[in-house]
Amino acid sequence: MDEKFIQDRYNAELARKEQLREALGTPVSVLIALGGLIVAMAGGFSYSSASLTNAFVVLLTADTVAFAIALYYFANAYHGQDYSELNSLTTLRGHELALINYHVALGQPVANAENAFKEFVQRRMLQAADQNRSSNVEKLGHLHKAIECLFFLLIAAALTAIPYALDQAMSPPKVLTVHIDNAGQPARK
């Protein structure tokens, strides 16, 4: 196999890893915003009308389940995959020198050691590229499932907003009152 091809595939899979990680930002932000909306609706609902409350609780449960599943898949898309990289340059150089010493001790030319080292690096790059490709495919699968859950959550949150809006429209307006203590008392210094 061509050395440049192997190196390009190795670098492409590492670049793809970063692209997938960066692709998580916006969907996770949407998930957080929808989670905040759901919490706000749950806290602001009056739970006074039985029929509205039943519909609201069922939809709120669907929201919560979709949120939890999406969160699970986003977490797995971010963490949990094993990526492989080449050893450090110091380690590779040590391996190369050990091969040279080994071949010289056998009375073989240094070129044999250099070829063996080149084959070793190519084999490691192939293994790493294959491992990284598998991890990227797995990460992409988790991301796809998370986005599907996010769309379901978006629809469920929109449906949850219907009984919430009806509840808010039927509830008497909340009047804020201010109570002043110690009226007429001089201000303390």
C-alpha cells in the first residue's frame, strides 16, 4: 500500500474526529435551551384543571424521556470511543534505534532496519486509522440518534406548550404586591 495513502487516511480520520466533536456544539445548545423551556413550563403550570393537567403531564413525561435519551446519546457521541494515535516521536525513535542495533548485531545492513521500521510505522498507522474510523462511525451513529431525539423533543415541547398556554390563559393574572415594613420609621445609618 502507498505510504502517502496510509498517512492521508490516518490524518483524515483524526480530522473527522474533531469535525464530529465540533458538530456537537449547536445541537447540545438546543438541548439545553429546550430543557430550560421544559423546566420553566413545569414550574409555571398551575395544575388546577384536571383535563389540562393530565394532557400536560403526559406531554411533560414525553419531553423528559426524550431529553434524557438525547442527553445519553450526546454524551456517548462526545465520550466513549477509543481513538488510536502513533506513539510519541521519542518512542518511535527509540524503536528505530533498537531495530538498527538488532540488525547490525545480526550483521545485516542498516537499510534492513530502516525498512523494518518503515513497515512498523505503516502498520501502526493502518491500525490507528482503522480504529479511528470505527470510532468515528460509532460516534456518528450516536450523534444521529441524538439529533433524532432532539427533533422528537422539539415536537413534544411544542405540543406541551399548547396545554401550558391554555392554562396560562385560563389562570387569573398574577398581581405582584409590595409590602413595606417599618413605614414611617427613620432610616438607620
